[in-house]
Amino acid sequence: MRIIRLNRKVADDLLRARGRRDAAAENIAARIVADVRRRGDAALFYWTKKLDGAGLAHEGVFISRHELRVARNCVSA
């Protein structure tokens, strides 16, 4: 763990950095989303294994209607 002594300059720098976009991360995320849209569950399982180390199977992936409704209410149109 890194402890940061906060003064006004450090706080301002951290807040400014937080607002910057990471183009490389955005490109990778876009590639993953496109792959999941194209290949569906196979891509989801691949990326989950690659990035999180979690092996998923079709039988273990289930989203209830309630979870879908909650998720739908959390995003903008």
C-alpha cells in the first residue's frame, strides 16, 4: 500500500489525473466489447479467463429477470 501525504498540490494533481482518459484502456475495452458482441458467450468466457483467471461454463452463468431489470434501471438510454 502506498501512503500519500495530501497537500493542496497533491490533491489537485490527483483530481486532475482522475479526469484524464486512458486511450489505450479505452481501445482494449472497445475491442473486448466488440468481440463479445460478435462471439457472445464464447468471447465472454475467453476474456473472463484471460483477465480474471476465472473459468466459466454455460451452466454457471445465469442472470435472473430481477437482475436484468435492476441493471436496465442503472444505465441511461
